[in-house]
Amino acid sequence: MIKAEHLVKQYGSTKAVNDISFEVAEQENLILLGTSGCGKTTTLKMLNRLIEPDSGNITINGKAIGSQPPEELRRSIGYVLQNNGLFPHYTVAENISVVPRLLKWDDQKAQSRMAELLEKLHLPADFLNKYPGQLSGGQQQRVGLARALMADAPVLLMDEPFGALDTITRSKIQQEFKQLDELKRKTIVMVTHDVQEAFELADRICLMDEGRIVQTGTPAELLFKPAIPFVKDFLQAQRLQLEFKAIKLNDIWAHLPDGDTDNRPALPAQQSVWAALEQLKESGTGTLQIENEQHQKKTVTFEQLISAFHQYQIQHPA
């Protein structure tokens, strides 16, 4: 879907991006992770030509992005900023409909799509006539996401999209992000410096340092198979919580006991141990039902999950 080859961007004597290459599969969420100044935002902005590379090539669906005008390219790519980028003197409706106006959508099509997104993003219809300054940070971020999704572009770029939110609001919106069907159809490249966020949301992670990609892989691959000492050191301080997010219920399935099941909705075993613990906490029932891809079910307690998790750790030492 997206292919970047040998990208270089230099400012004076500093190479902000130093010969990096990566690919993003269709409907994959790839996260560019790293500390401030490592080149991740510069890389993201080269994907929609907000920054032009000094050298290298980028293609989307096999088409070189340099072969089309920047404005045309950007209308076909959703873009979400950390501070939401809303126009303060535009109403919510006017902010959301910026791209459809440029694409000359008729009013009925725009209104229908707007109503659909408001419902999916849990925004009341009466927000349409409000201004960004009248909304909370979380509400503004949802509006920014609605604007990026409005034209239903297949590619979505997100630059620290939840970074300006408080911890509780950020966690809530991250959960909504994971569950939103609208986003499961998109190819997403996201920038963050938040390791927990990357492990929560990414299909794969590109870990960057000083303008280079030091390792690309799934969260579990970075955690359990670090390519170089830098990767292990970068993750070490938060390792236990990251393991909860990287290890899936499928991974510990064999360590979980069989037991009685019922007709409650089951959590897919592709979810993380962390997701299971969170759901257990919210349910208040003391047990959680999980289901694997073969439609086998198990009912587990907190203690059983932790025991199975520890058994997996013993088999896969750091």
C-alpha cells in the first residue's frame, strides 16, 4: 500500500531522516516511535508532501506521490494533528466539511456522511453549530478525527493525535480508536513518543533513533527479540506493562484451565492480556469469557490470567 525507499531529509549539517525504508500493508497500523528529534514527524510529513525529501521515493498503491500535485495528494489522505488543527472561527460543521467542499460534494452527501461520523465518534448532532473553543479537548480531538475521515480516504496519517489530552481522556479515546470500524478499513501511519500508546495500538512499530529506523516489527518482536541493545534499553523501564500489552491471549491459551462457559459475549483471544485484565476490571463479575479462532471458549479469573502470563514469561525470558 505505502512504500518508502531510502528517504533522506537534511537540514544544514543534520540529517533529520537518514536513508530509511519501510512498507505499510493495506489496512495496517504502522507506528513511528521514538524520542523527540528522531525524525518520525519529518518522515510522516514526507508521506503527504508537507515536507519534500532530499532523496528517496514514496509510492502509494504503486503510484509515485511526486507524480501528482501536492494539493490533490493531500485531499486523498486523511491527516490528524496533535493539537487537532481545527479552525477556531469555523463551526464544527464547517471544520468537518473542509475537504468535501474542496471536492465539490453536494450538500446531501456531505450531511449524510457528517451524521454518520458524528454517531460513530459519539458526538451529539447539536455540536455542529458550536465552535472548537466551546468543546473539551477530547471532543475537539474527535472533531479533528471526523474531519480527517470525512472524505473516506484509504490512508490516514496521525501525528501525536492524542498527545495533548490528559491521561484519562487519552486512554478512553485510544479504546474508541481500537474499536472503530471506520478505522479498521484504513491504512494508518501514526507518530508517537508514547511507548505504551504504540504497544496498545500498533500492528507493527518502526522504532527510530537519530534519523534512522533501528528495528521494525510487532510489539512482541521488539520486546522479546530486540535487534540491538538500544531497542532493549528503550523499552526496559516499562517492560512489565508492555509485556501485558504485547502478549496475546492466544499466546497463553495452553496455560489457561478449561472450565464451564456460557452465552456471554467472549473476548477474542487475539486481544492482549492487558485488554483482558481491563475488561475483567470493568465487568465486576470476577470472570471473563474468551474465545479463540477455532471457536473454543474458556472462562477465566484474574488469578488464572496472571498465572498463565507468568508461565509464558518463564518460557520466554527477557
